[in-house]
Amino acid sequence: MKTYHFESLIAALILVISTMLLTTGRVEDWLTMLGVFFLFQYVSIGNRLEERHASQENPEVACVRWMSRYMYIKEAFFVASFIVIGLYPPLVGSAIFMIYPAWRKLWRKWYPLNRNK
């Protein structure tokens, strides 16, 4: 099993269980949960691209360092919105998104990128 498969499985389990426990099961809750899951897929790919790009001696896109910063800023605004609206699956998703970069840094500490690939 590839790392991204494992990460996706864990994210899906967390999102499904939290949606079952924290909501009344409205269609909106499940649609939101699915949107959050596929956003996680997108972020996962983006993070891998960011890792690979940042590992280059002279990155072609200098603003790559802003990618994580913007992710945290957007999540802060989303968290505030979700609390006001009362949508709980995306709150769990926001927690996953905020923890994910730290997980990837730890993962890369254990398994550094092979620059020869």
C-alpha cells in the first residue's frame, strides 16, 4: 500500500466516523464530508508536489513557500465559518488539513526524498 493510500484511508475513516457521530445525517453533512475528503486528496497531491519542488536547489516557482502559509490562513477562515454555520464534518477536515503538513514533515524525516528520482 502506498503512503497516499494509507493517508486517504485514515482521512476517510476519520471523516465518516465524525460525520456519523457529530451530525444528524443530513444530506448536506454527507455532501460536505465528501467535498472535504476530495479536498484532502487534492491537498495530498499538492503537498507532494510542494515537497518535490522545494527539494530542488533552485526551485522554478519561488512562491512555493507560500503554499503552506495560504493553506493555514484559508483553514482559519473556514474554521470560523464552519463554527458560525454549525457544519461539523468540515471542522474535522480542517483539523486534518492543519495536522497533515506536520505529518508529512515527520514522514520526510523518516523517509527523505530521493533526489535521483
